[in-house]
Amino acid sequence: MLAMKYVVILGFVAIIGSLAAALVFMMRGDRAPDAEDANAPRNNHMARALAFRIGFSVLLFAIVLLSYFMGWIQPTGLPVSR
């Protein structure tokens, strides 16, 4: 169970890191560094970083769902009172 905490923390760090990388690419600009022409091809680093973020999110969700079905983690929600 302790290993799952580390997996979830690592997943969140990867998601936040990818989001931060996309922010850096957005703030720098999306043009090629040696391109002075306005019609120069665009780099897609920001889109790739955001795609990785989505991939990390889906992977983390799948790992948590699989862990629940395998019995590695248990729900600890609030009890239902009627």
C-alpha cells in the first residue's frame, strides 16, 4: 500500500512537470529559434508537453483503477449515515 502512494505522488509530479514544461514553451514562443520569417514552421513542443500531461493523467487513472480492482488499495471515504 505504501508503494501505491509513491506511484501516485510520482504520477502527480510527472503531470505538474509536464504542465510546467508546456508553460515554459508557451512563454518562450512556439517559433523555431533561428526563424526570422513569419511563415517559418512552428515547433510543437508545447502541444507535445500537453499531450504527455494528458497521457500521464490517463495512465495514473488507469493505475489507480487497476489497483482498486486488484485489491492493492481500499476506499476510505466518509461513512454513509441515513
